[in-house]
Amino acid sequence: MSDQGFSFTSDRLREIATDVLRFARERGASACETDVSEGFGQTASVRKGEVDTIEYNRDKGVGVTVYLGQQCGHASTSDFSERALRATVDAAVSIARFTAADPCAGLADASLMAKDIPDLDLYHPWPLTVERAIEMARDCEAAAFAVSPKITNSEGASVSTQQAHFISANSAGFIGGYASSRHGVSCSVIAGSGDAMQREYWYDSRRAAEDMAPAAQIGAIAGQRALARLGARKIKTCDVPVLFDATLAPSLIGNFVHAASGGALYRKSSFLLDSLGQQVFAPIVNICERPHSPKVFGASAFDGDGVATRDRDVVVDGVLQGYFLSAYSARKLGMETTANAGGAHHMIVQPGTLDFAALVRKLGRGLVVTELLGQGVNYVTGDYSRGAAGFWVENGEIAHPVEEITIAGNLPDMFRNIVAIGNDALPRGAKQCGSILLERMTVAGA
């Protein structure tokens, strides 16, 4: 085992990838692509001060996709022996032979492949002992209980660390990969008693452990959020401004990414079909993709096809500049790949000048949403309806918590009716977006 904790070196993963390409060529494949990966980690959880679970994980795998002309087959294995690799290639070739030809199948153009792969500072191993992880989890949970005697129960606090590395390669001449890390601390507690209980949580997650908030701070925020939910009540059905706080605003951007992705577009299951160059957001909205940002989630020098990524502006002054396309979906649409095989990369929604408190004042009278329930999004029509909880606002101030409501709207209208974007984005995810204030939604209550 290497000093990094991996069982295989990066050079060994590269050798395996190279062998797979050779085996596929020997079996008559016209093209091949492969991913070789290994990862490991641990998670320690406590509940009410007692150790709840200690989990260790270690896995590895090889995925192989072969092409016989425009026939495609895929197989995978967790066995790195030569015999298993050859058998996996054989399986992929066999599947390809019985698969109908797809005129859009195949590798991306060789000229688009990433050649110079920069170090994006994504790997920060954390030499965390399980004893220290348990201690941190206890500190986190204890800080939540210390917020108030009204914090009566806990669903637990956990501390996790994960490390992985991989090599991707294809027969168009691309080979590359990197190591990455993800560490996290989370806490979920319950305030109140009987029928008046409320649950809330908080977490932080970063590439480097030292960038995370202290465990006690995370626990304290979880406790404060649970306490603030006590006394939640229903409200009457109304049409009012709605503010998605910074924990939920990225989900709206996620809805946009899904609708603007190649798979949804070529299946004609997106309300953004044929929307390039059109006003799809309010003019204040600017969204960029910055895949080469260092030390963040969503950063990558290449996509799942091996195509080199680049900075790009996806939305400028509310106008849609580009979709999220892989080589395959681009061919289906008669367009060029945007290096988004595998999904969107690190995205930044340009922040406004208002913090959360100022956004609440701007809202005036309406709803702050802090929790969403269910998956009520129709991407064909854009209809949006989800269970929610949060806080009612009167005269620019939070009046009381709200529960058992449903918020409804239509995503195209919601996007065009964004009134403000906060400067309070949380750095713990791949989509950096502050709180989003919408001009109006239907809030269904009592």
C-alpha cells in the first residue's frame, strides 16, 4: 500500500488502462474507452454521545466501452488481474455484436481530447484516526445540544473522509486522471417534544479538511436551525414572493442544468428545447462554468469523453448561451460537444450585492423556503410543485416558522421572474449560488 493509502499507484492504473485498450484492439474493436479507479474512506457517527456506526469502504473498478463501428458494448469488473480484464473486454465486445448500430455512437474527435492536464489541487488527504473522528462527532453533537435545553434529541453527528484516484483512456490517444478527496462533518438534531418536534441539520464538505468550519460550529448551526423551527404553523393559500435560501437555491440551478442537458434535449423532454440565444432567465442572471477552478467540487480538466474542458459563460444577462452536451448528445442534436459528458462542472451564479437579511427585507411579505420535499418537477412542461417548510415574512422581518405547505410554479416563469440573487453562496458544493428571490409563486397551505 502506498503512503497515500491507495493500494495501486497512479502508474499502475495507467498500465491497466493501456492494457485494456490493447486487449480491445486485439479483439477487433474499432475503438475503446476505459476508466480505472480506486477509492477508500471512513465514516464515524455518534448519537447522544455514544458511538453509533463506524464504516470503512474500499473499492476499485474497471469500466470498458468498446465500439465495433457504430455498435457499442459496455462491461465492468472489480478484478484487476489480466484474466479478468481480458474477460471484461470479451464481454463488452460480445454485447456490442448484439447491439443495433447507432449512427451517433463513438469517441469524441481526437482533436478535442485533453492533452495538457493541469493540477487543480483536488487532492488533500486527511490522516484522520477513527478515535479523532469520534471525538469530532461528539464535539459537533454536544455543541448542538448546548444551544438550548429545547434541543431534546439527536439523529446523530458524523465525520467522514474519502479519497479516490482514477485514470481514463481511449483509443483516440487520450489518457489522464487525478486523485481527489472529499471530507465532511454533519449533524442532525431535534428540538421540542411530543407533537411539537422539529428536525434540522447542518453540514460542511470540502476538498481539504482545514477549509471546513469547526465541528462545534456546524453542530451549533444545526441546533440553532432546529430551535428556529419550533412553533411552526400552517398558512393560508396565497400568491407571494418566495426566497429560496442558499441551501436550496443551487437546486433551482440543478433544475436548469437538467433541462439544458443533452439527454433531455434530444429526447425532447425539456422545456428548454430550441432555447439557445433566448431570454430564459431574468436579465440580472449570469451563470458561468469554471471547470479549472482549483480546490473545488466540480473541477476537472476533461469530461467523461476525455474532451478538454474550458471556461464558458452559460447564461449572460439571462440569455442562454450554451447547453450541456457530451459527444453523443451533441451528435444527436447536430451540435458540438461542450465537454459535459458526465454532467456540469463547477458552476458560479454571479452574486448580487444583498446578504440574506437584506433579501428578506426586499421580500417584504412572503415566504422563505429552507426545506423542500418530494420531486415534483415536470421537465417537459416546467411545472414545479414541491412540499416545503420555512419562515413567513411580514414587513421585511421573519415572523414565524411555517410547515405543511406546497409551493408551485412553472420553471420558465420562475427563472424569468428572479428578482435578486444573494451574496451568501455556500462553498460546499459544485454549484455556487446565493439565495434566490422569486417575484411570485403559489403557496398552498390550509
